[in-house]
Amino acid sequence: MKLEGAVCVVTGVSKGIGYQLVKQLLEQGARVVGLGRTSPDIVADNFRFIPTDIRDYAQVEAAFKRIYSDNDNRVDVLINNAGLGYFGYLEDHTLEQWHSMFETNVNGIFYTSRLAVPVMKKQESGHIVNIASTAAIEGYPQVSGYCGTKFAVKGMSQSMYKEMRDFGIKVTCVYPGSVKTDFFRNSAIEPHDYMLMPVDVAQMIVNALLTPDNFHQVNLEVRPLQPRGPRKKD
């Protein structure tokens, strides 16, 4: 896909991977719309931020109505980046934490995709990127709720790509390992420089968007090579 002039919607753009995606898509000449609760400090002619709580379908629907009104009923790229996680044993999760993870990480993807897919089908083109986690590949202790949401994202993505490929729509699921972002604010883990960098994960996603129309990267798994730093020599 050529990104120059493409209409790209990105959720969760205030920091981290989403923030870097907005910057890199703008560098490619795309028209970018950011959805989220907090606006990023990005000012550009081709960028528009629409305050949106991704957990609220009415707000997501209103945002997409504005997107279509401003862009001739078109959307070329949807990147479902918004997500959150809480750490702790299953029985220690509050109901609010549990519901918040599923409403953000799973419902949010359903809401945005439900509104984008019919338009992409009419275009017979488009690319949806769902950002999951290596927590969608294997379970980890003290993140049962988060793993549950990301396993759901993996399953949704696998079904979506098979449903949409005949319409010329790509669906890519991304599985990053630990990334140096504020994701760990609800844990005792301190982000560090041996984690993946948001700018690099964003670049990988942009590269996937730029591939030829008949070249489809269904799954992208990426991890830090040495997450605890170089091994100590004897």
C-alpha cells in the first residue's frame, strides 16, 4: 500500500507505540486520525485527534462518523493499538480492573473494526493491524486477565483475516514482547533500555503497511534479543 494520502486511524496515540505510529505515518504522507482519551503533543496539517473512550461504542461511532465525513467515506488503515493491563493474582483482580481490560483490549477492537470493515469492503482494500502481545502466545503468572484479553485478540485476528482476504483487506496481528512504555505503571517492573523501543515496533508495523497488495504478513512476533541485558562473562 502507498501511504501517501492514505486515511489512517490509530487508537491510543498519547504515548508509546501509538505516538510513534502517528509520527511515522505522517512522515509517509498519510492523513492520520488519532483516537484516545489523551491528545498527543503532535501538531501537523494531516493529523487530527478526536477525543474518544474506546470502551464506549457511542463515542467510537461518533468518531467514525466524523472520520468518514472529513475523508469522503474512506478509511485505508486501522491500527488497534489502545490497550492496558493489570498485574496480580487472578483472585486479587478487582471487577473494575477485569472489565476495564476486556472493554479496552477486546471490545475496543470489535467496535472500531465493526465500523471500518464495511467501508473497506466497499473499497475492496484496507489494512487492519491489531496489536496483541506475546501474552497472546503463552500464559504468564499474575497476568491472567491481560493474557485472556490478548488471546481473544489473537483469535479475533485469525478469524478476521480469513473473513476479509477475499475483499482485498489485510489483517495483521502483532505480538510484541516487553516494550519500554508506561504499560508497566500498574506493576513493580521498571521499564529499561533492554526492552523493545516503541519507535522500532512502530517502524515494523509501517513496513508491513508498505508491502505490495498481494503480500500479507498475518502475524508479526517480535521480542527483545536480550531482555535482561548482555550475559555476564565468566
